[in-house]
Amino acid sequence: MQHQQKPPVDPSALAHRALREGAFWRAIPAYAEVDEATFLDHIWQGKHSVKTPEELFATIGTIVDPAFLNDAAEGFRRAPMAVRVSPYIIAAIDWRRPYSDPIRRQFIPVASQLLPDHPLVTLDSLHEQDDSPVQGLTHRYPDKALFLPLQTCPVYCRFCTRSYAIGPHTESVDKAALAKTPDLWHQAFAYIASRPELEDVVISGGDTFQLSPKNITTIGEALLAIPHVRRLRFATKGLAVMPMKILSDTAWVDALAGIVEKGRALGKDVMVHTHVNAPNEITWITQRATEELFRRGILVRNQSVLIHGVNDDVETMTLLVKRLSWINVHPYYVYVHDLVQGVEELRTSIQTAIDLEKAVRGTTAGFNTPLFICDAPGGGGKRDVHSFEYYDRENGIAVYRAPSVKPGESFIYVDPLAGLSPQAQARWAVPELQERMIADALAHAEGKVETPA
Ligand code: SF4
């Protein structure tokens, strides 16, 4: 039998290994004289984060068109999320193309790109507060709880699902309170201890990068001490936005490694979940950080958000998945963008997620292939994008059910209006027609209307 040889690999197939090298931050005027040791210092990164239009101007004012800066200043004013961007992220943006840069799109709003919200967008679209038995704890899935012990992050994402609570108040949103004090943490621990079905706890926020080493240890030990808790996940976007913390905050890494080791001794699984969305968020600094975590026995999974203009084409999503795998981060989930206020231009359709899933599957090993998920608005939890009961592509309405989470209920995700036909957009502008379209989709999902063959 003749064995077929594969042709030599095209070098473009190895693009995921080509990470940004060197002192790339020096292209930014404000960092031109910053040496490597300073740039890798997480305290310096925190102190020099950009929070206002004036700080943005002082950092990049000489390399960007003033019209863009005025546009951004108005974007800052209208955004439901406060802006906070680390020098690492500023340096990763290609300021020659600020309007289309995938990293700028995620963190710095510009007024001219904002679109009106879809009528079904709400501030807490996942209804996390409805499933919260004590402040700062969400208990939605039977065996899993989400613990939210802080409200701050090193960088604020424009599209944050938890924009109802994360970051400082903004002109348009007064933030809800989470469990930000140790007293409130103990209420959460007591609740988890009182519920024997809870085996899995996600510690999020906010971002656990912001917890002190002492508090990582306090929270980790308290949760590991609960006999029925078997799995902990520390959630941080830090690896994407400030990876140097892993290299320069030894006490934080030691505290986390200590909890991982304690967990292992008890037969319990402790992992890190991170949140990288664009392949060029990953640089040599990220690779050194993930190598350090791997060396310390700390395993990392990634949860991306599918974002228009950031990762919603096949080439970029495939590159992201392969680059994460290359640095030993498992590409676990890709979430369809939640129905978050003020970021309509960042959302994609359910169909986009379905098409991407089909294209990405098969490009690498199955365990490194992400699940494409819709977190069902209204509290249905994470559903495989393909598992809708009905999908009205013309009006952009997908109906999901979640029998193990909320039996008997239906949940609706809506595609962004900008991708719909002008006729469908006109229908969404009329409240009575909105109700009729939704009722019709629900009736189809329940099999009460026959879909033409
Ligand atoms: S890091 Fe997470 S919690 Fe913080 S703003 Fe971004 S998405 Fe929200």
C-alpha cells in the first residue's frame, strides 16, 4: 500500500508561534525611554494606566490624529463602563489604525462607532442578581457557585457582562454592590458550606489579579476546607492585559501556587481561568508568564468573548485558538457576546458563532477546540450555540431551553440589529411588532407553528 506524504507545511500555518518580541512598547511616545525591568513591573503598569481622555492624549497624543482623540473623549463620556487601560494594552494597539484595531475596540470607546442598543438589551442581561442568595454569590447551576469578592479589575473591558457592578460609577450607571469585604465573604462561605450539592466554585469579580496574596490564601483555604467543594477556579483577565504581574508579583504567584498545592494534596482541582480575545494580546511577555505558571503546576483555561472586529473571522479565531494552545492555555469557551449596554457595535450573530465553530473544529486537537456558547439571557446559563429550539434568522431571534437549570422556561438571544435586513430593523423599532416576533419565535420553539419545509 502506498503511503501518502503530506506536502511541506506552508509557513503561514505556523503564524501562531510568531509572538511579538522585543521592547515593542517603545513605539509609544510616553514609554520611549522605559526599560524592560520597568515595563515588566506590575506596580508601574498599574500606576501608569490610562483612565481619562487627558491621560490618553498625554500617552499617544503625538502619534494619533486629534480627531480620533476627540472621538475617544466623547466615547469615554458616554460609556457605561469606566475606562482603565494598562500600558501593556496601550502598547499592544496598532495606533496607525486606531479605528479598526481589535484591542482598541475592546477597551477604548469612540463615540462615532457606537450604535443604539437593541431594544432587548438590559444592564444585567444574565440576571445574575436574581440567582444571588447572598451578596456577591450567584448560585444558578445545581453544583456550581460564582463568588464575586471584589469589583475592580486591572483593565476594564467595554463589553463586561457585569457592567452593572464592576468598576467605579459612571455617568450612566450606578454600580450594584458585590461582596467586597471579608465579612460578606464569610456569608458566602457559610452559604456554600450549607449547600452540599455545591462542588465547584468560580472566584471571579472583578478580577482575582486585584486580590492581595493574603486574600488569595484566605479565600482559597476557606473554600478548600469545605468538604464537598471539589473544584476551584480563579478567574483573571490579567494574563491578557497585564501578564507581567506573573513575572514581578512573586507573592501573588506563591499564594496561588500554595492553594493549588493544598488542593492537590486534598485531591481537589484548582485552576486559573483567563480571558484572551485577540491573538495579538499574546506577546513574549504572556508566553513567559504562562511558562512560569506551568512550571509552578498551575493550569490555565481560556474563555473568549466573540467580538465583531476582534475575532469574528475564521483566520483570527483559528490563530487565537492555536496561539493559546502554543502557550499551554486551553481554549475552553468562546461566548457569543452578551446583551450588554453601550457596545452594540461589538456584538455578532448566533450564525457567526455556528460558522466559526464549523471552521475551527478540526484545525487542532479536540481538547484544544473551544465550545461555542450562548449564555442564555435571563439566566438560562451556558448553552451550546447549536442547541437552539428555534432560530429566526430573518429577525435575529434564537430560542434556547435549559432543562437542567431552569426547567420549563425559554430564553431568547437576539442578533445585533445592524446585521438584519432593513425590513427586520424596521420591525424591531415598533414595540407591538417586537412582541409579535418574540411570541412567534416562542410558538415555533414549542412546536405550535409548523415551519415550512
Ligand atoms: S476583566 Fe472581567 S470582570 Fe473585569 S471588566 Fe473585563 S470582563 Fe468585566
